[in-house]
Amino acid sequence: MRRRSLVLNSIISAAAVAASVLVGGATSQAASAGGMAPYDPAHAGGTIKLVAAAAAGSLDPKINYTGQYWQLYQASYDGLLGFRYGDGKASFEVVPDLATALPVMSNGGKTLTFTLRSGIKFSNGQPVTVADVKASFERIFKVSSPTAGSFYNGIVGADVCLKTPASCKLDKGVVVDAKTNSVVINLVAADETIISKLAVPHATINPANSPVKDAGTTPIPTTGAYMFKSYDPNKSLVMVRNPYFKEWSHDAQPQGYPDQIQFQFGVTPTAQVTAVENNQANWAYDPIPADRLNEIGTKYASQVHVNPLTAMWYLPMNVNLAPFNNVKARQAVNYAIDRAAMVKIFGGSQLAAPVCSFLPPNFPGHTDYCGYTKGATPDKPATAWSAPDLALAKQLVKDSGTAGQAVGIVVSDDDVNKQMGVYLQSVLNSIGYKATVKPISGNIQFTYIQNTKNKVQISVTQWYQDYPAASDFLNVLLGCASFTPNSDSSINMAGYCNKSFDAQMNKAMALGLTDSAAANKLWGQLDQQVMKDAPVAVAFTPKQLDFLSSGTKNYHFSLQYKMFVSQLQTK
Amino acid sequence: MSIKESSEAIFSESPGKIALRTLRRDKRSIISLAILGFVISISLLAPVYAHFIAHTNPFNSSLDALAHVGGKSVPVLEASTTGLGLGVTPIGPTWNPSSYFLGADGQGRDVMARLLYGGRNTLLIGTSAAIICIVLALLIGVIAGYRKGWVDAILSRLLDVIWAFPVYLLAISLSVVLLTSGLTVGFIHLGPGSFALPILIIGVVYIPYVARPIRAQVLTLREREFVRAAVGSGAKDSTIIFREILPNIIPSILVFVPIIIALCMLTESALSFLSIGVQPPSASWGTIINDGLALLYTRPWVGIAPGLLIVLTAASLNLYGDAVRDALDPKTRSRGDS
């Protein structure tokens, strides 16, 4: 996923989710081991005002694929399962939400049996029934949800639904019984990741009579603590309390504090900072402009929250296009980039750290290694990145016979990405290429660089972890199945497809069903192995900075969905 | 000198010489030319400044470079050491010509060196676009005004089409399209980073603004007695155009030149500010203002310096244009002499 989009184009490991609770790692400043404190009505009321430069598209929870709205869906929509409301790593735990308990697995992991909670109503007063559950799963395919083919294609009958979405029926895949309130999900094959897939917003339960097309700006009734009152992408999004909501699980869907949540759009990042400083807004959504970082870090330090993220900024290189169809050219880029310099552009060492491994630090399978730093090679890696090796990079470019070739760098047109592009252009020119920077709108850059029709040679992009699963990075970003030529949904932007590597990843995923530790060890080896081919250059791992107004309290940070908006207090 | 002698002297001089003499006496002309001369000179000396004084390559990122301030070497990008230690700020003006005189930009590049190189590009593009604009406008205006009839109708509608679009909207649209993939016409290919693209785009969008008045003037001239006499005497069209029409519209063209250069320069800066003009790592005043926008709170000089130069240059060109107009206008001149 990208900075703005909490995109789960990923295969998610439930076993790894559980393992994540065990692995050591960086924690949020505000993190604690547990979940939310009990609801305190004394702090309820008021309005939380959020500001952003732009809206994030459709409000339909089956369609929207952005972190901006997934952050709001936490407090409004529910699935059979959900991610726990908790600080830090506790937020990775999958808990029962509309289901009474985690599913009973049978038939070798191919059958999941749930019982739907009784007495829950949608925000329009309509009761939540098992028919809604079945219809919601069918709607994933009917509206062509972005993850229909990658997350839910393992449900029995999904293959037909993917071919003929309009008439999708999952009679054998999602079997419901209104008398017992049971929901049985049948899979074609056991899937270690299915638990997590069922906990994301695309699998939330919506009324059976929801439109069988993208609902766009029309809110779909919710089950959570809040519902959407109005939405104008050019102006604002307003959430109010769901009148039918009664807390059924403090872990999955706790009662919220503000009476209203207003998201105002069209506010530039620097104006967002000023608004928060002046208590005209509670929180600035967009990254804080580099020019204002020192100001908020000194004058407003107590209002700043910095949290580590398992994520990476990286440079996918198209392995099917010159010059990066030559492994030496790709390795040259890996040696040439000064990761510390890129960290500076991002905002400094307090907000990011250089890395070269594909799996981020504090992530299952991660090992401390760097094959592309001064004095190291992919076969004899150092433990960490220390400095670029421009001389070796130049030599590799010369050896590859690609010197002098033109290289286009596609970046988003926001300040930080453009600066990254200009820096990369300077580096590529210095090692012998003729580089140009092509900044394009951030709204389309992420899909543009995926489509092979656009002949993108190298780009700057980000991948933010959704779940602590190595497959979420390696399999999703470098697996053959993720490479779809001529498609905007080809998340394997490098176009790297190595059958042998794919087979080993399948082995690691299968191993994850029974032995997560062994699987993670294998993922770590695969990380080092694939980076010898250097389909990408990993630059650094970023942190999340939240800037709140002085009157905003009760900040909690989920490593899963970032800040809990519904838990913010103004009283 | 007696009034009679003076009058004889004036009548014995050509209008061009009179205009030149008037311009030499006009303070506006002298001041504006001095400013323009200064700006052009320092811009042309950009490589000298970068290589021999600042010892820097303003087109390479220098995030780890050092600046010399008060005998000490300090990083050009300074990490915050106060509060939470957030952010990295480029060094501000040192006012030392040999080391980051105006400070560094977000890539650690010397702003002063980029400013001078940027001036070269801005002036080059502005002047080249103005020349293209005026030459094409002259061609279209003279042909349309002289030929009249269907030729005039077609050319005038063509100008109307261009004129129908707001100039910046048209320039932005053309830039967005052409800068993505470049322009290929037959065997000529202009790459996305080529300066020829903004020159062509800017030159074309201003053609109607020059061609229309020229056409109107030619239409008037065509009906004047001396042109009718030339037609009546059987002179060729080309002879009439070059001997009778063109000499009479040259004063208007001379007035247009500085004004159109200023307009083209401003348009170039605007397009570059919007990232659809001069492409990195090249600089223009517009791109430097764009760089400065992200540093407005901490390093305002990055944006202010090119802004000041744009204002100074555009104002000087307009001032000079006014002076030229007055010098070429017999009525104004006579008022001034009286």
C-alpha cells in the first residue's frame, strides 16, 4: 500500500498475525500491550475536525482502497471479524466482530463456521441478518472490489463470480442458515491468510439491498459507532453517531467519544498545520511539509506523535525494459543511491531510517543485512547500510553496456516525491544515464507505474504494511501472480517473475500453516535471494507523524489502521 | 541654434534617428536598459560564478555538501537538534559569494548559482518565444490585412480559435500534453526536456495578441494614398509589402518587442513554476520559485530572489517598451519637445 492508500493488494498471513504478537519490534510512543481503556462517558461529546488536501474517492467500503477512509471505516463498518482496537502490536490481533467468535475451522482448513451476533442493527434501523452477510460477499464481486480477485478468489464459486460479476452467486461458497444464524464459508483450498482477509473493510457486512454498483458519494448504512451523514468530495465528509449502535465488543467496535467527526477537504498541507496550531482543526491528515517540521517539533512537541511503521519507500525497476532488464544496471542503482540522503529529503533521521532489505525491520522474516552498501556484495552482505558505492555503481553500469541510455523516473507530484525524483535523477546521471523526472498527479501515479503500457523504467513509490506477513511484501510485490501486463492492477511493478522464486514463496506460505517460525526464517532467506536480482532498490523505512491540536486528547495508534479517530476526545 | 536651424536639423534626420536620440535622452530608457544589461550580464556569467567563485555544480544534488561559514564547515542540510529533532533545513544565505551566497535549496544546491543559470534560461526562452511570436504574427497579420477576402477570413478565424482560449489555460494544456512525450513533426523530434517546447508553446499562444493589431494596421495602410498610388503604378505585391507596408508597421513591432518578451518571460516562469516548463535539473526563475515554495517558512530567500528578478526584469522591459513607444510616436515626441 502507499502513503495515502492503506491498500491491501496483499496476501495476508493469519499465522503471521498471531506471530506478530510474539516478535519484538518498535512500538508506538503511545503503545501499550492492551486495548482501549473502558469507555468513559464523561469525555463524550463535541466535534472532531480533520483536515486534508483532498477527499479519497468513493465512500463505498467495498470499493475504497485508501488509508484515509479505511481509518474512518474502523469506526463505522464491521465485518464478521475485525482488527482489535489496541495500541501498537495489539492492533494486529484479529478478533470476532459481528461474529460471536473466531471461526471454527474444519475440512482441513477449507471450511470456516461463524455464528452471527443477534440484535445488531444497521444505521437505518434494519437488522443485520445472515442474508446480509451472504449478499455482502457476493457484492464484493458484483461491484468488482479491488481485492475481489486477490483476497476472495479462494471462496467456492468465486471463479465464476469473477468472470460474470453481475450474476454472482456464492450459494456454495457462503452458506447461511437464518434459523441458527450460522455462516459457513467454504474455500477451494486452505488459506493461511483468510482470517485477516475477512477482517478488512472490503469484507464488511452491508445491507443486502445495497446498490450493486459503486455507491460513490452515497453513504451505505453502517453497523459501527458512527454513520456517514453527508459526503461532498469537494468540501467535506461528516460522520455522526449511529443511533442504533450499542457496543457489543469493546475490542472490535468500541463506543466513540465525539458526537461528530468532520473531515474538511481542500486544505493545503501547510494550511492544515496552521489550522491545527490555531486549534481550528484537531488533526492534519497529510504529511507535514518539511518546512514546518522543525516548527512543530519545537513549539508544539507535546502535540506531536511519531510512530514506527513497517513500511518502505522503494524504487521498482522494470526488469523487462532497458536499461533495467540488465541485472548489473539494477544493482548499480542499489549501490548508487545514498539512502541517508533520501532520509534527509523525507524529514530526517527521526522520521525514517535507511534500509536495503525487502522485509522491513521488526517484521516477520526480516534479517539485518545489506548487500548494497560500501564494502559489501549481495553474496557477502553487511549487517546494515552505511554508505553508497558510486565507483562500483559506475563500473556496473559500464559493464552492463547500458551507459548513456535514457531513463525516465516517474514520481508523484507532491513535494517529497518530486524531491526524491530530482535526487534520483542526479544519481542516475552521475553513474552514466540520461535521466529525466516525470512528476504526475498522486491520484494516478500509483496505478500508472503499474501498467506496462506506460513503459515506466523506474519509479519512486511506497509500500506500507497492513499485516505483519512477509507474503504481504514479497509475494505481493514480486510474485508472478501479481504481474499482469497492460493492467493498472499489476502491483508487481518491477514485472519480476521468477518461477523458482515463486515456488519457494509458495513453500514458505504452506509452511506458515504449520510452523510460522520456520516459515519466517525461509522468508528471510528469500528476501536476500531476491535482492541479488535487485528488481527494486529499497531506500528507507518511514515513520508516521500525527500532529494534533492542543485540546485533543486520548490519542491511540494502531499499527494496523493508524490513529483511532473515534477515540479522540475534545472534552 | 536658431529655430530655423533646429527645424532644418530635425527635418533632415530620419524618424529612426530621432527616435534613437529621444531614447538616449529618456531616463526611463536609460534606467531600464541598465537594469536589463545587469540582469543579462550576470545571467550570462552563471558558469563563471558557479565554476570559479562558488565552485559548485548547481545541477547535481549535494545533500551531503558542506558550506563555509565564518571559517567553519557546516552541512548544507542541517538536521534539527532542538525539540523532537524533526526536519532537515537547507542552509540560509551566507552572503559569502564563494559559498552558498543565497543559501541552499532542498537538494543542497547553491541557490545563487541556480538563480543565474535560471536567468539564462528564462531570458532565452522569453526572448526566443517572443521572436517566434512576432515573426509569425507579422507574417499572418500582413498577409491577412493585405490580401483581405477569404485569406483574411481563414487567418482571422485561426487567430480567433487561439484567442478563444485563456492564454495560460492554452499554454498549460499544450505543455501538459507535449511535455509528457515530446513533439514529433516528420523527422524533427523535440524531447520532453527540450527548451524548444516551451519556446514554441509560449510563442504560439501570444501570436493573436500581436497579429491582430498588425492586421488592423495593414488594413488601414492598404487604403492610404501612397499604397494606392503604388498599386496604381503596377508595383508587385511583394514590393508594396516590403517598401510601403512594412516600414510603416515597424515602429509598432518595436514597441511590441519588449512587452512581448516580458509576457513570454512571465509565462515561462508560470509554466515552470507549475512544473510544466523547464524540467529538472535545469533551472529557470519559475522552477526556483517552485523550489522555494516548499521552503517559504524557513528559507524564504529561495523563493523571493527569483521573484524579485522576475519583477525587476519584467518591469524594466515594460518601462523600456513605454519609452520606445513614446520615442516612436511623433505626437508624444512633439509634446515632449515643446
